[in-house]
Amino acid sequence: MALKIKIKKCGMVRKIEGFKKSGFYGKVIANGKKSFEDIVKSSCKNTTLDYREAELACKMMIDGIAENLRSGYIVDLGVLGTIYPAVAGKWDENADNLQLADMKPKVNYKPGADIAAAVKGAQLSWTTEKETDENTVTDTDNPGTNPGTGEDLEG
């Protein structure tokens, strides 16, 4: 079964070349959110593995990933993908204008082939008037996934 992604048209204001411009972007309306515990429990179905054992193994793996990222390593998670340290900052035509104070550390993730394929072939459709963004999942750890609002602009 192919993934079906509902998209809501959202208005916003952006500053482009010094001028405020109105426009729109697409925002995904999700089917809800699954917790870590929900994923662990559903992954253990039809196995002899107790979900608490699987949960402990996952938490130990997450600790190992974090430790290796803190040590500056790119973490290859096999079929899950790759996690690597990165920075976000302003762009400038002149390298001398870049400042470390403008750089913010972040984590980038590149999904493995199976995970990427689960989303790549998705069927896209617009939301209807009845549908709301109750199920919109905003990634609070990565605000770059949401283009923001006009309130985010200077001036």
C-alpha cells in the first residue's frame, strides 16, 4: 500500500531581497504521531522478544549514537540510514563575512533506501475544507522543517 500524504496550503510572508513578499507553502497533515513505545511494541509483534528488551536495546543504541556524534563521527546505521553532525548558518557571497557566532550545530539524517522508498512513492493530495491541521506534526527539534510565519521577519 502506497503512502498517501495530505497537504494543506498555508500562507506566509517572507523577506526576499530586502522586501516582504506574501506567498504559500505546503504543510503535511499527518495521520497522528506514534510514540517510541508504540513503535517498539508494534515491532515486537509475532516475535519472542519482550518489548522491554527491545526498548532497552534501542535506548542503548541511541546512547551509542549520541556518544559517537559527540566524538565527531558520522554514524552509519546500516539500513536505517546515516546521522552526521552539521551546522546551519547564514549564506554570504564573501567567505570573510562568515562568523562562527552565526553558526548553529545541528544533526542531519539521510535515510536508508527502505525508509526513503516508503515516502518517495507517496501519493500527494490537497486537504479538503473539512480537514484541519490537528494532526500536523511540527518538529520542535528541527524548526527548519517549517518555513515559519511573517512574525519571524525582521523590520
